[in-house]
Amino acid sequence: MTVLKTARVRVPASTANLGPGFDTLGMALSLYAWIELKEAEQTAFHLYGDEMNGVPQDKTNLIYKVAQMVFQEAGVSVPELDISMYSDIPLTRGLGSSASAIVGALVAANTMIGSPLPASKLFDMATAIEKHPDNVGASLFGGIITAVWDGDHAKHIRIEPDANLEAIVVIPEFQLSTSKAREVLPAQVSLKDAVYNVSHASMLVAALASGRTELIAEAMRDRLHQPYRAELVPGMTEILENAHHHGALGVALSGAGPTLLALSDRRENRKAELERYLTETMSKQDIQASVLKLHPESEGVKVYTEGDTIPFVDMIKGELVK
Ligand code: HSE
């Protein structure tokens, strides 16, 4: 009997930049996508969940294309794939949905063929596809990552998130593509603003690594991208200036936006006030937004070793009620 190759993975969402760490810092979040790849006679797609609407179901599909890159790199041929995916990560909102698809496809494809490629190679490939290492690094390794990318190779250091750290995300109803949010950025910045960001990003990494959460509000300030992106996200400037008066440890645009990320302490007793402040500020700007209370996810992409004994959808239902 031929044993068909198969793999299942769970990938966390991510928030990039954390304010000043533009294209550098990322944090995995407790919101997930699941992907299953199976060798097949003919390529087929089974996409579940509202976030999958409009996703291509042919060989132009990102998961299919990324999986083929892994097979090519490893020198094996698996031309036809049965692809299943379920995702709770909203598309084009700044929560790393495309990074999660890329990382999930890379790791699932590599697992299917016996994991010939090391994680460092998968990180290089993910970064080359996504063009920056922050979201893909967080989804791949979990926790908080600080990364460098020289155009060929990505390197990272992972920081274990403080156990009391929570992440409240305010997700506006409208979508904002990363390309549009990068177009508004200037090609050059002043030395003063560059120094501002180097100092704040360095302080933020040190604060996160040492548990000095009282420094986060100041350290999360940014002058490289948020001021330029503010015009694309009504309510953002007000929230960046004032959320810490309502119980946030710090606040930032999540990745390229339009989602805003507020970090808070699990023991903070003003969380209801913070949530109300965030949604009311958006609604004053006529922006419908939903709030999710998440936490940093320590685990990066998870490979299921039990194979496909339980049907894909049943396995996810089981995980969602946990
Ligand atoms: N660092 C990227 C940006 C994240 O801010 O444009 C978006 O994917």
C-alpha cells in the first residue's frame, strides 16, 4: 500500500513593529490558522471559516505556491495537493494573516516530506516571500522576536513574553493592504527621527526582556511609520496619545494596520474601561470595530504528530472549545 504524505499544522497570528520596531519586532498572538496538506491525485481545496472568502482555489493559491517552493528547494516532486485550511485571523487588518499562511504552508510542506529543511532555511524563505521578518518570525518561533534581514538570511532572538502580558486588539471593519500602508511612508527620514526610533526600539526590547513593563508606554512610541499611517486609520492618533491613561501598558498600530494593539497587564482592573475607550474612540470616527482580548502566544507553529486520525474540521472544533 502506498502511504500518502500528509501534515497538519497550527499557526499563530502576529502583530508586527510593536511601535518603533518597524520591520524588526514581532509578537505571536493567541489567534490561529490551521492548515492540512495531503499528497493527492488532483489538487483540491477545502477552505473553512469566514476569513477564507475569496481565497483562490486553484494553483495560484498562496499555500499551494509556497508548498511547491519547499518541494523544489528539497528536490522532491509532489505536484498535486489536497489543501485544507481554517483561519480565525482576519485578512488585511495587520494581524499577520498572510504571514501565517506562508509559515503554515512552509512548515506543513516540509513536514510532509520528512523535514529536510531546517527552521533557519524556512525563516529565510518566509522572509523572502513576505519581504520583512517580523510577522513570519513571530508565527514561526512564537513569543516576541527581534530580527535582522540582510536580503538573503534572517536571524532572530526570541524573548519569552511576560506571563502577565495581555494584548487587546481593536479591529476596524475596513481592510488596509500592507502595500497601501507602505506607500504613505517617506523614502528618507531625519537623523533625529532615526535616533528616536533606535532609542525607543532598544528600550522596548530591554523592557520586554527584563519585565520592566512600566517603561513600555514610553518605549512603544514611534516616528518612522505611525505618524504617516495615521491618516489611513481614523482615531489612531487619539488612541496612541491617550490609551495609557485608560489602563494600557502601551499601544501601537498592529503591523501596517488598521488594527490597533494595546498591551495590558493581566492584573489591571481597568480593562473594561480600556476596551470601552478603544471602541468608543473608533465609533466617534464612524469606524465600526471589534475588540479581541488575546495574549502573547509562546508557541510558534505547531506540528500535529498524531497525523489525520481525526477529521480536520473535528480536530479544529476540539481545539476551539479548549
Ligand atoms: N513591518 C510591516 C509594516 C508589517 O509595518 O509594513 C506589515 O506586514
